[in-house]
Amino acid sequence: MTDVAAMLLAYPGKLEHFDRDELVLCVQECVNCAQTCTACADACIAEPDAAELARCVSVCLDCADVTLATARILSRQTGYDAKVVAALLRACDEVCRACYDECRKHAMHHEHCRVCAEACRRCANACRKLLASIP
Amino acid sequence: MTDVAAMLLAYPGKLEHFDRDELVLCVQECVNCAQTCTACADACIAEPDAAELARCVSVCLDCADVTLATARILSRQTGYDAKVVAALLRACDEVCRACYDECRKHAMHHEHCRVCAEACRRCANACRKLLASIP
Amino acid sequence: MTDVAAMLLAYPGKLEHFDRDELVLCVQECVNCAQTCTACADACIAEPDAAELARCVSVCLDCADVTLATARILSRQTGYDAKVVAALLRACDEVCRACYDECRKHAMHHEHCRVCAEACRRCANACRKLLASIP
Amino acid sequence: MTDVAAMLLAYPGKLEHFDRDELVLCVQECVNCAQTCTACADACIAEPDAAELARCVSVCLDCADVTLATARILSRQTGYDAKVVAALLRACDEVCRACYDECRKHAMHHEHCRVCAEACRRCANACRKLLASIP
């Protein structure tokens, strides 16, 4: 069992809002995507063609910040507000989509963009699945 | 001129997406709201009636994270994506509304909740105004 | 191979500063600790004895922020500065130590504090090991 | 009175650790530096000579993350730990020094680097002053 799952099991209140496994997966994909995007932005600026990757750097940084905020909000149950979580999952899905679109353009030439695009795709899927479960 | 405004003026590309003054104001309100919510959560848990402020602590922390992400995304112009920014401004408006609703319940007894509710109200207004200007 | 390891392998520059496996482990422990501390703070405020866990909430939030910053700085190689990384690893070790000390006090009664203390212990160890390898 | 000062005044516990005005100033400089560095990194990658600014982008992002963590930790009083705060202020001083050194190299050609270097210099000073007051 991962620490994400262990912490959710140990939460003292009821967990009524989400399916436990879907929530754990979404937190893990958000956390992973945030780290991958942070590393991809840094790898892009170290490439010889950094100037052509400017948009990719900026979108990766945006994606890192929104996925991080989403991971943190989903890690808290006490102040749960369905409208807030739904709006944030939509924003997270959008930014993962934007980062996926940008990174896959460079995936042939840059392995870090390929790995990052894949992390964004999985994260967007997990967000949409969780979003669909909000009544 | 604040540093937020100075940095925006010094951006090398065109700033086509937003009215400059509205963007500066929104960044400043997001940055301020993030700090205020961080401090309010900490003040709430130090109150003798902390157990009754549990939801307020959690919502303040959510608001701090989303306003921070919004401030950062709005501070970047290079990877601008209208759909991402619109979705995030909506999420930011929602979480500021939720935090305002919670904090003003305690504003009579806790000055930090009164100041925080006011910061959330101003931030939500700035987000909605900026959102309305996206074509 | 985790995405953290894959991204590090795909970095276009040389990775001279650290042993690759130690760096990957440290990033992973920081990322995990940040999420665990975020969840532990939220679980603490939802406990009936929240008022007695006030210090634990605040220290967990501090630990979440510093481990996050450390994970991000370690995810970037391009602007590596030995003094910055060393100072941040020391701060990360300190805050994990403080959070471990606080959480283990409550570990008998609160499973989330037990899991969190363990995550902090592992993260502090990874930080100290990486710190020792900086020339 | 700024919201930073108002929130500190409203804190329910005693504020024994710091001079109030020095603490307010340090939080404000950290918050401002974090925003300025975020914007400077984005402006750098949009410059035609982005490839030569690679190190500047990365150091600005590091500085944004550490100053943000410092602002958040200083915004919380409840879990105050002198060793944690001292270690983090040292890390913040180091990263502001590194970012100042890098940005001022480009200050002649890039106004955003000039503004950013100045924000880093003020933030480092505020951190050192606060650090000196810790017994």
C-alpha cells in the first residue's frame, strides 16, 4: 500500500465524496505529473534548441503548478466542496491536455518530452474519471 | 509602480491577452489572498475553539494553494492558453467564494477570519473581471 | 523505472553533482513526504482532539512546503548551485526532524501520524545522504 | 496596514520569536521575490537569446520556490521551531544571492533581470536581518 492510500485509510472522518481507489490514483498521477513537468521544463531550457522550446517550458511550468495544487486539494477531505473540486479538476484536465499537446510535438527528438506527455495523459485521464464521479 | 507591474512591462513578447492593469491587479490579489489564507489557517488552529474551525482551516489551505497556482500561471505569458487560464480563474473564483463563505461565519469572533474573508472577496472579484475579458 | 528516474536519464546536460540513484531516491522521498504531511495536517484537524494537535498541524504544513521546494530544486539540474542545494537539504532535514518528533508523539493514537512520522524519517535520511555527497 | 501586518496582529497566540515589523517586511519581500522570479523566468525564455539565459531561468525558478516556502513558513507561528526557521532563512538567503548574481549579469540588456535582481537583493537582506534576531 502506498503512503497516499495509507493516509486516506487513516483519515478520521467519513470519505463519502469519492471512490477510494480512484482518489488515490488521481493524487498519485497529479503528484507524479507535477514532478515530471518540473523536470521537463528544466531539461527543455538545457537543450541546444531551447529558444524553440520556449512555449513548452512555460506550459510545463503551468502544468506543474496546477497539478500540484490539485494533488494538495485532493489530499484534504475536511473542507471538501464539490464545486471547488470540480472546477479544479477541470482546470487540471485542461492544463494536462495543453502540456500533452505541446510535449508530444517534441517527443520524437526529446525523450523528456515523451515521458512528460505520457505523464500528462495519464493525469488528465485520472482527473476526468474522478470528475465524472462527482454527483 | 509595483514589481508585478514592472515585470509585466519588461516582458519581451506582446501582451495581447489581457488588459495590463486588470492583470496586475489580479496577480496582486491572488498573491495577497494566498498569504492571508496561509496565515488564517494557522491562526484558526491556534484558537481555543480550533475543533470548530476545522472546516475553515482546510478551506483556507485549499484557497491558499489555488490562488498561488493562479498567481503563478498569470505571471507567465509565454505559454498562454485561453482555456487553461479560464478554467483556472473559474476554480480560483470558486475557492475564494468557498473560503469567503466559511471565514465570514467566524468574522465576528476572529479578526483574522474577517481580514481573510475580505482578501478572498477582492480576489474573487479580480478573477471574475479578468475572466470576463477573455474572448 | 519511475518517471523521476526516466526524466533524470533524459536530461540533456551532464549530471555531475550527484549519484543518480541517491538523487532519484531523495526526490521521491521529498515528493512523498510533501503529500503525506499535507494529508496528515488535514487528518489532525478532523480529529476530536484537534486543539491538542495544533502544533502538529502547523509543523506538518511547514514540512509539506519545505519538502516540496526541495523536490522541485532537486528536479532541476541547469541552475545547480552547491551552496543553495546544501542549505536547502539542511533545512529539509531540520523540518523533517521537527515533524517526525511531533508526529511520533501522536503515533500511538493516530495512524496518520505514524505513517507521516515514518515518511519524514525516510526523507530526512535521504536528504542527509545526498548532503554528505556534496563535495 | 497591509494584510500581512493585519494577520500577524490578529494571531491569537503570543508572537515571541520575532520583531513584528521585521517579520512583516521579510514575509512581504519573500512573497514579492517569489512572484518576480516566476515572471523573470518566463520573460527570459521568451527572449531571442533564451539559450544563453538557461541558467538564469533555472535559478529564478529555484529562487521562486524557496522564497515561497519561506513566506509560508514565516506566515505560520503555531509550529515555530527556531532551528527550522534559521535553516530555511539561510537557504533563502543563499538562493536570493545566487539569483541576484545571475540576474545582474543580464541587467544591462534585460530590464526584467534588473528588477528581479533588485527584488532578490532586498529579500536576502530581510532574511539576514530576521536570521540575526533569532537567539
